[in-house]
Amino acid sequence: MATERDTVTEAARAAGIEVRPVAGHIGAEIAGADLAGELDDVVVAAIRAAVLRWKVVFFRGQRLDHAGHVAFARRFGQPVVPGKRGSASPPAFPEVETTADRLELGGKFGMEHEEWLQRRRHTLLRGWHCDHGARIDPPAATILRAETVPPYGGDTTWSNLAAAYAGLSAPVREFVDGLRAEHRLGVGYQPRPGDDAYLRHLLDHQVASVHPLVRVHPETGERVLFVNGYYLEQITGVSRPESRAILDMLLEQAVRPEYTVRFRWEPGSVAFWDNRATIHLAPSDNAHLDHPRIMHRVMLTGDVPAGVDGRSSEAIAGTEPGRW
């Protein structure tokens, strides 16, 4: 009986590309595909199969510009058009966000970037996130390409949430299958003494949803442990101390090293990940290097998550399906 990996390998062979797994549970490099070229349907199908199997795939030495980036993304879904972007993002391509924008955010609220990051990511697990997880419909996937990277440092790490769920003991899986949790923008932010413009911004622009703690992947049918350190506020229906203990246990499970892969970026590298089945950790080891790290991302429109019991997520504030 053919395994899932065999099926992906056969699809890749038929497409004339090679899928090389790089870790036991997550991550594969794809060779032989020119993402700036005219990809035929067989190649697109093989890449899609690899993303679904390995959760994040990597391409090296690509020569994508903004137009090519958007065109490639469109082969796999509808690109998101974010409502707000920073000044570093290209005006002519509203689907493309430039991550250098993030360096502007603290300054907008009277903080140095480093202080802003420290107030948002004050625990070891706080930085782990899926993209826009507080939305009612988080993006289905993200495609990130590197323009300029430091000579060392600046790696990104991803974790496979389907493997993390499968790694739980059967009684714990049964327990978490029926739970739901509130995801909220700005969870855990440590306010500044006195006036805090960023706190006022969070209060005035709340984004929050209740998601199943275990979601069913809409394409693979896998059960996915839908936890992260950045947006997750509290499990509904249980006390805060109980919620904190459960969430800490689940998040530690989600980011165990055996479920992760770490990628060393080069100029022209592209990472394409399933945002429904992964969380990732942006680097924090390059700020002192005094070398630019310029990345561009395009996200694909996602669906409203559904739990094991078939119940869909519910919007609380500032979010509705398809509206960015």
C-alpha cells in the first residue's frame, strides 16, 4: 500500500521536480522548479501535495519579483489584500507585505523596536504564532521570499501541529478534542508605565475569535492542535488557572524539537507553508548584526476553522470572513 510520502514522491517525479525531506515530521526542499516561469498544472499539483504532506516547503535560488511572487501565489489560491501595510511594502502590489514594515511599528507608538518586541514577546513561547490567528479566517498559507538576509542568523523555525496532536496520548487527545479557546490580538502585551499608545491602539482595534482547540484540516482531514503563543488568550469554559496549565502543556508539546524544522535563508529563498497546520517563530538573533533582513510575503485566503464536532469558529470582535 502506497504511503503518503510515496504519493508525494510519485507526483514530484511526474512533474520533473524533486522533493527532499529535511526533517522527520516537517519540511522539504523542492528542486527543479522555476517559480518565475510558466508552471504547468502537474507541477502546481506536485507542489501542493508536498505542502500538504510536509507543511512547509523551501525553494532556493529563485528570481521572483513582486509580480512573479503574486502570480505564483495565485496558482494556489486567492491572495489576501491586507488592509494596512507599512511604507516599505510596494504600493503597486497590494498583495505583497514587506517584513521590514515591522521595524516601523514600535516607532508609531513612541517605542524603540526592541522595547516593542520585548513587551510583546516576554516569554520563550510567546513568539510562536500562525499568521493572523485572531481572525475568524486565518490565511490558508503564506509564501515568504528573501531579498536580503544577514550573513548569519535570521533563521525561521516552523512546527507541525498535526504531528504534535498525534503525539499526545489518547486520553489527552480525547480531552482537548472538545475544547475551544479565545484568540485575541495583543494577548500578553506588557503595557508601559503611564500612557501607552500601543495599548490604546489594541483596545480601539480589537481582533478576537473563538476557535476550536483542535481543528480539522479542510484538505487532509488531519486533526491539528490549534495552539500558539502569540494570540491564544484562554480556553473557554474553564478557569484561568486551569486554562493556563493546559495551554502551557499543549504549547510545549507543539514546539517540541522533533516536530520542528529550522531554515537558513539565502537571497532568493522562498518558503511556502500551510498556515492551518503550522506555527512558526521569527528570528530574534539578528537585531544586533547591523545587517538588513528584507523579506516579502503573500498570504492566501483561508476558511473558517471547524472542530472535531463540526462546530465552526465564532468571531468576537473586529473580524469577519473575507474582510481585511
